[in-house]
Amino acid sequence: MHDERRRIEERVERVHNQRIKPAIYSATVPFEVEAWQAPGEPVPFEEAAAARYEPFAMDTPWGPPWGTTWFRMRGQVPAEWAGRRVEAVIDLGFVGDWPGNQAEALVHLADGRPLKAVNPLNQYVPIGNPVAGGEEIDYLVEAASNPDILANDFAAPTPLGDVLTAGDKPLYTFRRADIAVLDEEVWHLDLDLQVLRELMVHLGEHEPRRHEIMHALDRAMDVLDLDDISGSAAAVREVLAPVLAKPAHASAHTVSGVGHAHIDSAWLWPIRETKRKTSRTFSNVTSLADEYDDFIFACSQAQQYEWVRDNYPHVWARIQESVKKGQWAPVGGMWVEADGNLPGGEAIARQLIHGKRFFIEHFGVETKGVWLPDSFGYTAAYPQLAKLAGNEWFLTQKISWNQTNKFPHHTFWWEGIDGTRIFTHFPPVDTYNARFSGEEMDRAVRNYSEKGGGTRSLAPFGWGDGGGGPTREIMERARRLADLEGSPKVVVEHPDEFFAKARAEYEDAPVWNGELYLELHRATYTSQARTKQGNRRSEHKLREAELWATTAALHAPGYAYPYEKLDRLWKTVLLHQFHDILPGSSIAWVHREAEAEYARVAAELEALTAEAVAALGGGEARVFNTSPYPRAEVVRTSEGAPAYVQVPAGGSAPIASAEPAQPVSVTGRVLDNGLVRVEVAEDGTLSSVYDLRANREVLADPGNQLRLHTDLPNYWDAWDIDKHYRNRYTDLLETESLTVVEDDPLIGAIRVTRAFGKGSKLTQTITVRAGSPRIDFETEIDWHEAEKILKAGFPVDIRAPHSSAEIQFGHIQRPTHTNTSWEAARFEVSGHRWVHIAEPGYGVAVINDSTYGHDVTRTVREDGGTTTRVSLSLVRAPRVPDPAADQGMHRFTYSLLPGADIEDAVAEGYALNLPLRVADAAGAPEPVVSVDGDGVTVEAVKLADDMSGDVVVRLYESRGGRAQGVLRTGFPLAGAQITDLLERPLETAETDAAGGVPVSLRPFQVLTLRLQRAEVG
């Protein structure tokens, strides 16, 4: 047989695209359209309905950036269309085929009920199937003219990312608003051809099945009457029916499809627009569920459900009905799909608590899995936290984006730092926006790593990132691929069903231990530093407010614990941990609003804490310690004078209650407190840090080296830092001034100022305090650079085989060598409050109050010694998607802690992030809880969420070893229970004769205790 592949494939492509697709709608009549431009921000339906509308013609420009235009569309279905399937077809002037970052609209009935949304590949609104003929149609269409921030592949900065800079030039040209007859036979023919063409081109040229499909398509084209597509469509489908009916091979891979609509809670649009996106997408999904009984949709992010509940009650009611019918599957059990590295441990716990509770309360559904397809790497603390929240499985997709190494598994057990394992799946289709294309189905099978062990994988299908969701065309593809030779079998089912089947067939799946590190998007640990700082400080202020509110509730008669306020503030912080807000990868508008929200949260939490402390009564000035560790350190009194105090963990003490062993001396540029001696060089670096206790020099080279690197990644400016940034840099060694600013027996400080670059200025106060080996670098940067990153490096004279970085409820060790491509790829990593390096007998920690990104490298010197360099990433200057990212003022502190072990790093990390509070109080109430025993660290103290008055304490083992201790209470204890994260009892905790609760923890174990108070008097 002659090879006619090219002729046939080109013939089918042209006829399909140029003849069949245009014939899907066989008759149309236009709507009569009027328009009203809403002034400023979106308005409620009632206001839009009462507005004055003006006539509007097709092919007219409309829509300023971030504007809202309401269109009134009126029309009548022709009487002669009776018995036909009729739809409204609306094209707002869509660009490309991605629905999430351009014009989109929600169609309302005249009474205000949302009906359905329209976007590029979902332009129809059902009118009737069949219609009676003569129906009057009256729609109000809320159209959003969101700009295409992704234009030109992020190649250049754009002012469109903020309503303040976007301008008012119309972005779109309205193309179509018609009432139309859907020719169902032609529509189905179009889908038949799509499925068969794509299957054909992705089968190997040696496969008989490919040639069978090709010749069937050729024969079908012979049957098609180009002058009567509608009349001949049925006959063409009959020719194709035999090749569509051939069943899949018995050993064919199974793809479990579940509808999905990834909606970033903010990204290339602000939060206010996401609230509307949810209504559009969820209207489409519930509409699709009415058309397809076999449709199932998985949806995460309780926050988005709450937005719909509060703003779109009709859509909310439809969701509730779909959940009852089993077609809508709440998943994920988190408040939002948060970043997987940056939120603190308690914050991830609260993500799971608030998310799961929402779904239980509103749907009677307890989700079973963590659904995080799009975060930028995942902390090794997740398996334990997920299981403690009652989850059985974990799903993500993003690791498939790795820049260097291909992750070796798709179905596996993921083991966390404490040893907890959770059943985990990466869909080998390599997308969470699948459409069941031939390319995707081919990739799912080829890519699947578990061949021979497992036989199935998951494919979340539907348009996403900016929403959109599944379409009827995708559902039709799924039906055709359910059992088709040459393709994997497709079954639409609930994710819980997929995970149950996958685990049942592959219980002995391989194990991956430790973090799921994404070899891409490493700059998300640093970009938009003020957003990250807002998160860090909010987390610690929430801890502080809860602790002192609990203290006041126990000891101050009449004080009311602020349940509602704390709940609301936690949810605000959790929302901003979304994986495109906290990582710093959103447009300017998002980060401008985030900074404002963090300031509001901080002010409200400060007021709550002050109110709780004041409730304890006025009296002498006292110092309050929110940290879980006792502290002996210098604090500023309300008059600004330094005082040395000793304060118990979670308790308070009078000002000036102790004296340090040795005062601080300042001699020239040398600071000495008897523990460390710090010499500041003329260029402002540290020429020496001498540990007087260990009698050794800490530094191998000058310390606190401020290094300005060129930082232009290959792509994704705000997301990525590529390894070549290391090759070009400037050390900041020029100083404007170097001055002793504090010379007190309790504090010695030297201030260094520098000007550099494009008008940037940096001021650092290097501080040593009595009684502490910690050296603080209080830093203020007025930053005006572009495409640069500033790092602070400490070259330490230690041969460290690995670094340890704090993560949620523990720490992770990473090799300092680059033996393999896996280690080499970790050239920028994340950590929380501290990084620690050590050799046997001696260690050093670098601590911070708002920095996450860092790198650790090592070199061997000519003298044979090893220099291990810890560098913190302080601030970046990407220009896309926010052209002014990080510009302006930054204030933060980082510290060097010589002679530190892990426990020292943990304690000082808390201390730096939880400053001592000075306030008047009448007395010294007992700490709510205290712990006897090393390594047992209290992370949260609060009242139970059910308002029972029980005290909830979350603690963990923080050193990486076994720990035993006794938790004692500052109130009469009636009993204690071990609970899950949702404060549901798991077992009764024993108490000792003195009323304490003995605890025994494995390495990094998290334990939640619910403490019942005894009746007094």
C-alpha cells in the first residue's frame, strides 16, 4: 500500500477546521444589546439592573483594564426553531483560548439569578433543548475586562497589573451576541474527529491502529457533503462508528478523570476578582452537572466556597445540591491552596483545621486528602500534619516542573521528618488542567513511572489557573475514551475512589523520604519581601494574642476570649498564604493590598494582646515572654532604657529583675560581652567573631558580606533564580559612615551606612547585648535596584557535612556537597527562623525575623580547613509581573549565633521573632502551661474552638531526637485528652500525682492536648 499519510491527515485537518466546526451552529439571530459601564469597582446586580443603558453595536471596543461593563441582551427565539436545541452564543472579543486572564462574564436572568458564565471555549448559555419557539430572552451580563498580563510570555514589564497604573484604554472588541441553533449531529461529528485525529497522530507510525483510523477518516471525508454538512453528518459518523467502538486492550492504563477548575485565589488578578471568578466557574460547573449525570467535580479552598456563600447565594444553593447528588466533591481540606514551604507549622495546621471544619459544617463531608497541585515545593512536615488532620492521601502536580531531575515516582508513600507516611500521587499527565487530548493521554501512559506495580493514574480535567473549569466538550471526550483501542481507559470518578483503588493495587509502593523540593521557582522564597515579612509577623502576633488572651481568660474575671476576632484574623492570614500571594508571584495590586491587610491585622492583634494584658490589672512594669523558652536578655523599658531581665517561658517578670554576668565593652570598632568579641572592619564587614567560651575564631573570611548579584532568570522573573546569578556580583564595601551608636554596659552597637547601585541606601546596626552570644544585624534598606538580588554571607570556619534549616515543627538536613545532580539543584533553599551548621563539638546558627531563602556552600582552603558559607537572600528586584516589586523601604533583622547547638537555634529563633513585651500588670499569673523536659516545645496555647473553655496546647519535639517531659498547668486540671488537629479526642492522656501530663515524643512528633479545667470553689 502506498504511503498517503500526509495527504489524508492534511485533508482531514482542513475539512474539520474550515467546514465542520463553522457548521456547529446552523442558524442564528442577533441579540439586541445595550451597555452600561460601571464606575470604578464592581457593583451589585441590583445597582446594575437599575442603571441607564445605551445601545451597543457589535465590533465596538469596550472594557478599560479592570473595568466592569454590564450588557443587557434581549431577543426572541424564532417560532420556526420549535423542537430544536437553542443556545445563546457570546464572544466578548476573547484572545486565545485561556479563560483565566482576559475578558469573562457572568450571565444573569432578569431577576438576578446567575445562570452561567462565558469564556473563550465556553461561549454558550443553554436556552432550551428543545425550545417551544417564541421564548423571550432577557439577560444582564456582567463582563469583566481583565487585562492579559501573560501577553508576550512575560517578556517585559507591564503597567496593567494595578488599577492605579493600567490606564483606561478599552482592551476588547465585542464580536458576537446571538441566539443560535446547535446542530447536535455536527457537534458530535466534530468531537468524533477531534478524538480520532489526536489518537491517530500520537500512535506510533508502526501501529496498525494508526493506519486503521487514518483510512477510516479518509473514507469519512468521502461521505461528507461539503455543501450540506448538516445533512451528511450522520452518515459520516456511521463510517467512523466502527473505529470508535473498538475496545481498549485488557492491559490498557486507566486514567481516573475528575473535573477541576484551579482558581488562584489571587495571581494575575486581585482578590476581588477571584470572588467573581468563583461565581462564574461554579455556575458553569453546576450547569454542566445538570447536563451530565456521570460528571464529578473536585474543588478545594474553603475560602472560595465562603466567598460564594456570602456573595452568590443562588450559586451556593446549586453547589449544595450538587454535593448531595455526589457530583461535587469538596477536596483538599485547607482554607486555601497555600504555599507548600513558607507558612509556619501552626499556620499549616490552621489551614487544615479551618478547611476541614468548613466542609464538615456546610456539607457534612470530611475530606480525606490534601489537594495541592500547584504549590512550589512541599515541606517534609506535611505527611504528619495531613494525617493528624484525618487525611489519607496527598496529591500534587508541580514537581513535574523540575528543571534538572525527573522525580522518580508517580504513586508512592511520602515519609515526613517524624516518620509519618501518607499515600501520594503525581498525575503523570503532567497537568492539573487536562482536556483528554491525544497528547495528554499518550503522555500519561508513557510518563507513568509505576508500570508493573500500578495500573492507574489521576487526571484533573478542566480549564484552570484563572478558573473556567470543565466543559461539555471535555466530558464528551471522556465518554469516547472510556474504552477505546489505542488509548488508556478513562473513567470519571471521585478522587477518594481513585486513591482507594490505587492503594489497594499498590500497597507496597516505593517510599520517598523528606521534602518534595521543586527544582524551579526558587526565588519565591524571597520575592516581595514585605509580603513575606507581613506573614511571618502575623503568625507570631497571632500566637502572642492567643497566649495572652488565654491567660486573661483563666485569670481575669470578666474577660471574654475573642473567639470571633481571632478566627477572622487567622483566616485573613491563611488567605494571604495562597501560593501566588505569599511567594511573591502576583501582580502589583495583589501585593499592595496584602501589605495593607498585614498592617491592619498587626494593629488589630496588637490591640487584642494589649487588651488581654491590661485585663490582668495595672501595677508594676513587667516583661511578658510569649516564647516557649525561658529568657535572660536585655529589653528596653517604656522609657527606652535597657534592662536585663529573666522571664519564664510563657510568663512574665518584673523589669530589672537580674544582672548579667559581664557587661558589654565597646573599644573602637570592637564589641565584647565576655561571650563573644566582634571586630568590625573599616569596610563595615566583620573582620573577626571570636567565641570566648570555645576559644576559637568563628569566621574563615570577613563576615556579613553584603553581595549584590545580577539576577535575570531565564524566565518567570518573580518566581525563578537561576544558578548563573552567582557568576556576577559586587561586594558592598564602600561605607558612608561607621559609628558607635550604643555604648552601655548592657548594649553595644555600631551603625554602618552604605549607598550603592541605582540610589539604594542600606543602614545596619550591629548589636551585641549583655548575657547573649547572639550578634544582631538590624537592617534598613531603601531599595531601588532592578533585576538584582542582595545576599548577606557568613563564611564560617566549620566543616559541616550538612546544613539544618528550620521547617514547620522541626528541621531538615541538606548536604553541603554537590555529589549528585539532586544536591546541585538545591542551590537555593527555604528555611524558617534559622539555619544551623556544625562539625562535631561546635556549631553556628544564622537566625532571621522575616527571611526564607538562603544557600549553603563549602570550599576547602589552602591551609586544609573548610569554609562553610551561609548566605541569606535579603531582597530581590524582579520586574515581572510587578514592575516595582520590592522597591522602597525594608526593615528586618538577622543574627549570627556562635557556639550554637540545635536547641540554641530553636530558642533564639523564637526569641528574635517574639520580642519581649513591656506592660503594666498587677501580678504574675502562672504561665498557662510549662514543660519540664528538654526538646518538648510548646507551639500554640489557646482556648478550644468549641467555646467549652478547655485549653488546647500544641507541642512538638524540636531537636530531632526522643523527648520526655511533663506538661504542667497554671490552673487546676480536671483531665487531659490527646486530640487530632481539629481538637477531636483520640485517647485519654495520663496525669501524674502532681496534676501534670507526662509526654513522650518521637523525633519531631506533634502532639495536641486538650486540657479540661477543674471547677474551683
